[in-house]
Amino acid sequence: MIDGHLIVGYHGCDVTVRDGLVSGDLQPQESTNQYDWLGPGFYMFEGDEERARSFAHAAAAQPERRLTARPIATPAVVGCLFSVQSCLDMTTNAGRLEFEDAYLHMQAGFLLNDESPPINRKASHHDAEILLRGLDRAVFSFLHRKNAKLGNVGFYQAVRGSFRQGVEIAPNSGFHRDSHTQIALRDFNCIKGWFVPPGERMLSAAELTAAKERFAALCATTPKPRRRA
């Protein structure tokens, strides 16, 4: 990703959240979950509407897995146009070196205090991937705090990374079915606008009321999240 360019991101969510963001009735919220592998931020799939849609449907179909911070009663996708001037890009060598430096400094602090750092681990023994990203999340948070102490408040407006996930499509190809590129947007001032994907429409007033009732009922019965799709 080139800083300053206009980027399209897609966020899988409940339809009430989609319509709320597009209408301006809702504002994006920073995610701080155990599975946030890029640290705190508003998570979007870069340029991949269908991956965002499959995520939303997976969360809606399996509420017991707690894939999202809030449950999804009616799966939908909202599009976002944004532009950042400073991104920590983990697909580049420079980004990975900065992460490594932050990790070593954070680890030294834990050792100095005779404490154990958080770890990345599977949510259960059934999982193929490491879904709970306690260590990664801690390193990014440490890196952002370090920049803030140096006076670089908001130095990184976003963090970007590519994640290999799912079964391998062809033997030894390196291509996996659910792989994706995600962006954790930290500075919401970078957002230029929200949109409903082409071919879809916002709900009518009556439809929105019904969707909100479904969402509220699901929220009342669903436990807090722990896993990542």
C-alpha cells in the first residue's frame, strides 16, 4: 500500500451496523479483542468484499464461536474509502524490522521485571491456525505507546498485514482458501466515506426496525467474543 493513495476496505458486520455507518448514525469503534493480530484499530479487508462477506456469514452462522465483538444477526458488508499518510505495513521488510525491534524491547522489559510476556495460541485444540494473538497485539500496542512517548502521537494511522489462513488450495502452492490482507485503521480522520456495495441497498425504516430487534435479541443471548474467523 502506498501512503496517500485512496484505499477501499470492506468490513463484515450486522446490517444495522452497515446502515448506521453509511447514514452517519454510528461511528466506527476501535477493536480491542484477543484475536486482533494487528493491534487496536477498526478492521477491514483490503479490497476484498467477498472475504468480508464470508466472515460476516461465518459469524452469523456460528454465534457460539464468538467470532466478533458483537454478534451478527443479519450478515452484511460495508465499504469504506480512506487514505492514510503513515502506515505500518507488515508486508514490507521495513515494517517487519520495526515490529521485531519493538518485540525485542518489550521482551527485555518483561525479563527485567521477571514476568512472562503474552503468547499467541490456539483458541482450542481443534483449530488449525493460531487465532488468539495476545503477543502480536501486545507488541503493536507497545510500539504505538513508544511512538507516543517520543511525541509521535498517531504516528501510524493504520497497520496492514497479510494473513495466510484456511486449507491449501493446491499441494505446495502456498495459496490458502481464506488468506487475506487486513488493515487496522487507527485514525478515523482518514476515512473519506462509507458505502453500500453495488447491487445492494440500505434497509427501509420498517426493515431497519426489524433488523435492530433481531440484533438486540441476539446480543442478549450471546457471550463475549474470543475467536477470529
